[in-house]
Amino acid sequence: MRIENVVCPFCGCLCDDIVVEVEDNRIMAVKKACANGRSLFLNAHTQAKQPTVDGEEVKWPQAIDAAARILTDAANPLIYGLSSTASEAQRKAIALADLLGATIDSTSSVCHGPTTIGIQSQGEPTCTLGEIKHRADLVIFWGCNPAEAHMRHFARYSVSARGSLTPQGRRDRIVVVVDVRPTHSSRNADIFLQPRPGFDYEVLTALRALLKGEALDVTEVGGVNVAQLADLLERMKSCRFGVIFFGMGVTQTEGKYLNIVELLTLVAELNAHTRFTAMAMRGHGNVAGADCTLTWQTGYPFAVNLARGYPQYNPGEFTAVDVLARQEADAALIIASDPVAHFPRQASQWLSQIPTIVLDPEGNLTARIARVVLPTATYGVSAAGTAYRMDNVPLPLKKVVDSPRPADEQVLDWIIERVKTCSA
Amino acid sequence: MGVMSEFILITGRTTEQGTALHKGKDSDEYRQATGFVVMSRADRERLGVEEGRSVRVRTAFGETELELREGELPSGIIFVPMGPAANTLIAAETRGTGMPDSKGLEVEVEPL
């Protein structure tokens, strides 16, 4: 069976043109997907797997019971992850956090959390990737490497994509990469600016000064020649539609959200001259959905605590790395993410000290240290649902094969029902 | 003890890290995709280490041994793919943002 227009749930591009060939409930071929997407579909688990408690296989009701008891016994449970599951499951996770009075945080906090803080300060220019495909003639990638992290971004949306006002695709666009190192993306660029690590704020401020007509009494800023900056600024002012896509190179370096405030301020000021926008290169398939769902349910996009019976938001206090490194969480439910593989050691070590529950299709590194492991279906492959693209456009995910495993949403529902009876 | 040298560490995604994680994080592919450090040829020659040999990378927060690879990087910068090895080098301090300093860390590299 050939299934067309499948949405790949791997990264924030959510490419919706994937073709999957299925025979006898097995994925035989994946077409149009990038290496990451193909690997996700071809390695997705469709065989049954029992949950485990303390390393022993148990039946689902026992595993749910163990998970519910851990969570109800805890004074400060943490629910973390959410970015590689559907928004329907994210919504259930938030309901569970509300029921428990838990802290809930998504992988946003270690990717574009600083972007969100910057947006809360400065505001956010929005547009869809479709507008960029059809209109953008100046495309800047700042501190991101889509050639390796969002492999089809160039072809589908931003560089070689042909739109109504960009009929010649690549030839109708000037492509700029700003990065501290040459990458596969910078090799595709017309202009490559290479600041020193940690100097993005200074370079952005210099561009703002030049935009205001100030003369700079230096020849270089943060390792970038001022003449190059002046040339880039002229292109920014004179383009028809410009966009800055930005990534971890700006959010994970010194300055963090202040870099984003400066970048968004520059973009806002450029709108006095032309149409200019900015967009975060969201990593996981539904990390934008985690922000959207948490905001629509609690008013805040990440780092939310519900212990007082109403939502409180405070990055640095209720963000997962901090809650773990300060040893404040006394139990954790990790949904569709792998903090042991991706958190600083001091934070991930605490997860192995407290009772941890993992809800994930993969046998990841966090599952190895978890007390309860709940193997679920893979969203977008063996479970349907909704995911938000990096431009916050929601797309329906298909179920292309059946799995004997329950979906994340179903398992969270079971935990919620069991917690209600534990608490009663 | 070999000669130590100071660098700025950048961590990040690579294609290999992205595709290997679907094969399982206990797979050899994932370990290989996340267990190396890249530096420029000039820096590698200055350190006097051959490609494929191990070096010790150390920050104020931890240390790890990684296979050395040569790549197109500015002198003074090293790259380690995101993953368990990179995590041993990063502090959990987020300065009130929730985000650790995952890029731009000062590190020492010591040939083994």
C-alpha cells in the first residue's frame, strides 16, 4: 500500500509530502524524506513490548499503578519532555501536572526557551513558511545549520523552493549564513559572516547602529569586518522580503535571551524600510506544539509550576535542568525525550537518584535509569495526532502502520484515572 | 601528562547523530556519532596528535576522552556533537534562563 502526503514528525519542518510504502503492516520504503526522517520511519518499532517496573516485565495495569503511586507519593514531581509527541498527548500531560500540582517543562527550555523569553520582552514577527517560500528574496541563517539539522528546509521553504514571486528558486534569493564555524549550510551561502563565539549580541548591535546611521569608529565587531556588516545591512534594507532564521548558535551562547531581544529589535526596526521577519528553527517535530499547547492550557509556554493550584511561570526556577540540578524534584515523568542523553551531567544524575518514569517508544538512555518504563507507539508513524510546524501551523499526523503498543495519549489517560483513584 | 591547550567548545547536532539516535542510543552508531571531537588541522598539528587518537577534553565541570578528528574549524575552536560525552563537559548552571551554556565553553584539550 502506498500512502501519500504523510507528515514526517522528526523535526520542526514537518515535511508533509512523504510517501510511505507499507506491506503487511511493515514499512518497506520511505520516499522524499531526508536521512533523519527515513531513519525515523524505517526504525520505528511496531512489535509489542511490555512495560517494566524495576527492570521486570509487567502487565500494563501494574505499570500504570506503579507510575501513579510514584507520582502521588511525590511532593514535587516533574513532568518533562513533550516535544516528540502529539499535542493531544501534551494536553493530557498538562492535565496530569494540574492534578498533581507538578512542575511541567518541555525540551524548549534547552533549545528555544531563550527565544520565548526574548519574544516576551520584544514581541514576535510572525509569518508562515509558505509566505517565505513565495516572497523572501533575502534569507539569513544565523547560528543554525539546516543542512544537517533541518535537511529539507532549503528545498521546501527557504533557499531553492520556487514560489510565485521567487519562480527561479535559488537564483531569486540572496542567502546569508552567520556562524562561528563553516558548515554544510555556509557552503550553500552567497555571503558567510563568521563572528567569534559569543559575539552575536555585539554584531547585532553594530547592525542596529548602522541602521540608525551611526558611524562606527572600529574596523571590526566580534571578528566581522564593519564593511561586510554595512553591505549586509544595505541588502537588508533594500530587499523585498527578508527573514532571519536563527538557532542554537544564538540561544545557547552567552547572552542567551538578550541575543534574541537584540535580533528581534533589529528585525522590528528593519520594518521601517521593508518587510522583514524572523523565525526560530525549532528542532523536535512538535516542540512548537509543546509551547502552543502549554500556552493555551496554562497561559505560559514552558517552565510552569502548578503546585499552588494555579500556573506560575519562571525560567531558571521551574525549568527542568534547574529543578533537577538543585535536587528539588522528588519524582519525574519523562515523556518522549531523553534528558539523560542531553542534559548536563549534574542534572541527569539526579534523575537516577529519584523514581523516574519514562514514556517513550525508544529504549533511550533515560529508560535505562528509570524505575518504570512505558513503551508507546511512535507518533506520526503508529499513532495519529496533531503537531505544530516551526511556524506554528498545526498539521495532522497520520498513522501509517498499526502498533500493539498504546499511544502516549492513551497511557497518560490511564495514569490520570489511576492518580484520581490513588488521591481519592 | 601531555601538552594541554585551551579552546572554546561548541556543541551541536550532526547528520550522523540525528540518524543514529533512531538505531538506539546503546548502538555502536550512536556512540561513534557522539564520541569525537573536531579541531582544525593547524591546532591538531600544534598539539602533535594524529587523527583517530584519543584526547582528554576537560572543563571546570567535568572531563571526557574523545577520538580526535580534523575538520574545517577556526583555530581555537573545537566541536563535539550533542550527546552523553558533551554533557559531561557542560555545567548545569543556567543563570536564571533554564538553558545551560552549551556553546562557547572554555575547555582544555590534552593529548593522551
